[in-house]
Amino acid sequence: MSLSHILLGFLREPASGYDLKRTFERSVRHFWSAELSQIYPTLKRMEAEGWLSSTTEPSARGPDRRVYATTPAGCAELERWLAGGPSLGTERFAYLAQLFFMDALDDPAVTLDFMRALRDRLAVWRAELEAIEAEIERRAPGFPDQLPDRVFNQHATLRMGLHTLSARLAWCDETIDRLNRRMAGRASVRETAGAVKEA
Amino acid sequence: MSLSHILLGFLREPASGYDLKRTFERSVRHFWSAELSQIYPTLKRMEAEGWLSSTTEPSARGPDRRVYATTPAGCAELERWLAGGPSLGTERFAYLAQLFFMDALDDPAVTLDFMRALRDRLAVWRAELEAIEAEIERRAPGFPDQLPDRVFNQHATLRMGLHTLSARLAWCDETIDRLNRRMAGRASVRETAGAVKEA
DNA sequence: ACGCGCATGTAAGAAGTTACATGATTTC
DNA sequence: GAAATCATGTAACTTCTTACATGCGCGT
């Protein structure tokens, strides 16, 4: 399971399940997400496995917090995962599946709307990542060559998000262009056919 | 579930579970995959739902085939899914998670190896997609403007694969470059420090 | 009094993977 | 005779989502 390894990565500094959820939102949102209802049982299982230990401590406001920390076994497992080479999982893009079958609706205008809606949503997402990158560049000393390894790697994952989102936006534009040309071509064919009929 | 909608898309022409598995490998591999052990029970459930009907027919070679076809309800469900706008799911990239925590290994050379291994695997993948695109361009009449809608849309999904893989490869190169510069910088810092010590 | 943020979880189910079981026919 | 391809599935398990349950303390 990758989620447990990601949790191991974050737990190099002790944290509660609730903390980890916020950390997810803040830092790895663009390539991973997890619900609290998945995080809590996973932490429990990892403790049973011997990768984590936990202590209960009172909270400043609200109920007691269960704070987890990695054990040496957990640390070893993290290193094993990292040293195992890149793990490329199966990628699934539901919107590509939709486009793939879009001819069933038999209306190129709907496809065009679909692509425009997709482009808009991807553009919003890219703007979010750009804002995060600007924030890093502003705050990090010695950007980009003198960053500490940790920040360098984290920034690199953000760069991949920006590269791929730009590529997808370019693809949206390319596809929208081609759709427009196709539709223009058909309109003129229809007109010509109409003119022939009338003559 | 998206899998059932993808099956509905393919089942505009009747097919068996086994056929569908091969169709997946041939045509949507680059953005979706499914095992037979997932396809079979899903087809059964879809039939119970009223989206599909099935008939058993003898096979030319091997056991009887259960051939499915969409019902009007299934067709309506497909159209509902397609008309619902692009569904962007959560994307998960385990290799980005690995990179994000790679500083735990405390060795930039390992990160460099990791990025090079990733680049090589993505390059192989892109070459595969390029071969498929070349095949389409070779065989399809009137490429690219006069393609029928179905082929146009299918080709568009392939284009997205090519765009994003190129972007990821560019990102790999960018990151590898930056890592090299960082390592060179540190080596010279170490040398200078050594020289000072010796003096 | 009410809602929000903090903090913990459980339960049920959907989605997906891996391993196994079975048996025919065809190709080497 | 062995291996590959055709063809159907089940079982056990992992992973992830959605909905629900509980309760404290703070601000308005």
C-alpha cells in the first residue's frame, strides 16, 4: 500500500491522524489524497505491524490527540520503499474514457463544450499550483539551486504538476481547434450540398 | 463506477467478457485497464441492473461464450454519463510520493538514479504510443481532418497521452539537470573546504 | 443556543488486485 | 505431450469512498 508509505514519510515528525490529513491538503494534494476515515485505520494497522508507536496527549482545544511516530522498523520500511525504484501504477482518466465514447451522443458541439469545460477546470487547477510555486520561490532562501534536498524534491513534484497541466491545456486547445475546423468544414459541405440541391 | 460506463461504451457492439478484455488492451490501455476478474462480475451486475442482456453461443474454439449487448436502459445510462461533463477523479502518482520523501535516503545520487530510471520507463511508454499513432495515421483515410467522429475522439485521447508523456519527460530532464548542477556545486564546495583545511 | 474547528473513530459498500480453478482446442 | 490461446468464473484481500456517530471548547 502506498498510503502507509506516505504516512511513514510524513511521520518522520510525529503527528496525529488529524494533523496528517491537514498535511495532505497542504502539501501532496496535487498527486495524492486520503480521507480521515482511511487514515485512522491505516495508522492503527501500521502500529500493529510495528512500524509506528503512539502516545496519547491532551489537546489545547478539543479531545485527546493520539500522536504517532515511526519506529526503526517503520523507518527501514520507508527506506526500502524509496530504494525500490519508481513505482508506476495504473493511471485512470475517466474524462478520457468519456471523450473516447463521446461519438455516441452524435453531436460535435457537445464534444466541443466538453473540451472547453475540461480546459477551464484544468486552468483553475494550474493557477492554484502556480500560486503555490510563487509562494515557495518567495519564501525559500537560495531558490532554486541552494534549496535543501527536502524542499528541492517537494518543489520537483510541484513542477511535474505544472508541466503536465500545461501539456493537458495545450492538448485541450489543440483538440478544440481541430473540432472547430471539422465543424466549419462540415458546415461548408452542407451549404454546398444545399446550393447544389437548390440549383 | 466508471468501469461499467466504459463497458457500456464498448458494448454498442455486442461482445463477451473475454473480447472486452482484449479490446481494453488494444484501445484504452493508455488511460484505463481492467482484469477479467473485475470485468466478469461487473457485467453480471450490469445485467442485473437492466443495462445489459446476454445470450450464450458456442465458440469456434474453446467453451461457450456469453455475449452481452446494451439494452435501451444501458444506452440511456451511457448517454447520461457522457452528457454529465468531464469527471476529473483524484489522481495518484506513487512515484511522485517517493520523490517527495526521497531526502530520507540522504543521497542525491540515489535521487538522480531514480529520475533516470523514471525517464527511461516513460520514454519506452511514449515510443509505444507514437507507434500506435503512426499506425492510425497510416491506415485512416482523410487523416486528420476528415476522420469520422469516433476515430477522431479516440485519436484525441491518444494525443493527450503523447502530450503528457512528453511533458513528463521534459520534467525528468529538467529535474535531472538541476540535480546535476546541485551535485556539481556541492562537489566544488567540498573541494574548496578541503583546500582550505589543507592550507 | 448554534455553529465551527478540533479530534476520534466505525460501518457499509464500491472498486480493484492477485491467486486460484476448470476445461476445450490448436500449434509446435 | 506440452504450451498457448480461448473462455468462464470464484475467493480472498486491499484500497478507497461515503455516511454516520461522538464529544469538547471557543466565538457570536
